[in-house]
Amino acid sequence: MKDLLKQLLNYFLIGVLALIPIVITLQIMIFVKDRVSDLIGTVYAVADNYLYTIMVFGVSIALLVWIGHKIVKDGRYWVIATIDNIIERIPVLNTIYRVIKKLINMFSGHDKAIAKEVVYVEYPKEGVWMAAYVTNRFDDKYVLFIPTSPNPTSGFTAIVDKSKVIKSAMNIEEASSLIISVGVDFNKVSEIGSLPKV
């Protein structure tokens, strides 16, 4: 009887773990759907007309596509540059805006100078290796963002000497996947052998 209960509990846990990714994905989809529904409801409440609501969203999507095209083509769009200049003059808000913008550029890959490289660094102690994003360089010093699992947007910032890091063949997406999956999705297993032993 005890073995049967143990086996049933084991099957139950395996079932729960198998469903967690599906549930989380569905929760994200429901969250996005709710936000879009709220937005549509707000626009419709003001207009009280389906045609007007469809027109507002059609124009909004076209405007965002056009702004994206101008940014890709010209490197910077004057409307965004004007908003940047206004926000840069507001204390505290300018710091928050600048940091958020750099983080988005880092994870989206639009900023060629930021986080195009993933390295391994010994952290929090010698012999423990972590994947880190290189966010900046000054001579022989690397500024690293060392993310924590399973949320790659939280972590630590460290300044280390170039000699203390080992370059990785992972790109940002692969490193983020490694961190989110807490090591389950790691396709650079061959790199583990190149890490020095204590």
C-alpha cells in the first residue's frame, strides 16, 4: 500500500511538472488577451461605434509599422528623438527611461554595442560558473549583468577584469533560455569542459 501511494504521488508530481509550462503559457496568453480586450473596450466606450474602434486600431497599427520602418531605415525617428529630449530634461524620470530603453535594446538586440556577448564568470565564489551578459567594456574591465534563474531580468551587475571571464558561443537568446529553464535547455554542453577546475 505504501509503495502504491508513493508511486501515485510520483505520477502526480510528474503530471504537475508536465503541465506547468502549458499553464504558464496559457496565463500569459490570457493576460495579453485581457489587456487587448480592456484597450478595445476603452476605445469602444469612448466612441460607441465598432467602425470607429476598428479605424483607431487600424491607424494605430499602421502608425507603429511606419515608425518601425523609419527607425530601421534612418536609424532614428524625429518623433521618438523629440520625446527622448523631453524626457531627458525631467529629473529621476530620465534615469528610469534611459535604463528601461537600454534593457529593451539589450534583450531585443537592436543596440549593437550592448550585450552582444555572453561570457562565463565565477560568481558568487571561485569554482562556481555563471552565464553573464557583457553590457559594457572599459579597457580591460568588463561590466557584466549576471542574471538569476528563472527570471533573466533580475540579477547582479559586476565589474570584472577581462582575465576573469571566459567567452561563450551562446547568443543572448540561448543564454536567456538557459537561465529561464534553470539549466534544462542548455545546448552548449561542450563548453562545460572548457571551464577551469578549482
